[in-house]
Amino acid sequence: MATGADQAVGFGLVGFSLLLFTYYTIWVIVLPFVDSDHVIHSYFLPREYSVILPGVAALILLLFVGTFIGVVTWKNRKPKKVD
């Protein structure tokens, strides 16, 4: 069973993910249908960033996953036996 701290961290991560998903969905799907002079546009970055930011995040994620796999592989290698 998870402790209270684990549950709090889990709820926090789920809440953050939900907030981020909602913000991105409104930014990418809803804003193109809203007039460009509307006040809601002041809360969002320019539309170019809607492609750039996820791309950079994906590259960073791949970098960390690749580094993790490399470190685990390096630590688990077995030395060759010399006859």
C-alpha cells in the first residue's frame, strides 16, 4: 500500500499533467477558432511554440532514456575471461 506522501506526489503529478494537457489542448485546438485580438490570446505563447516545445521535450526525453539505458548496460556488463 502506498504511503500518504506517495499518494500526495501521485495526485500532484496527475494534477500537473491534467493542467498541462488542458492548457496545450486549448492552445492548439481552441485558439485557432478565436479572434486574434481576443484577450485570451495574451495567456498563450505564439503558435509556433506549440510545435517547438513538444519537439524539444521529446528530444530531452529520448536523451534521458538513452543515457539511462547506456548507464544500466555499462554497469551490467560482464568482464571477458582471459584464458
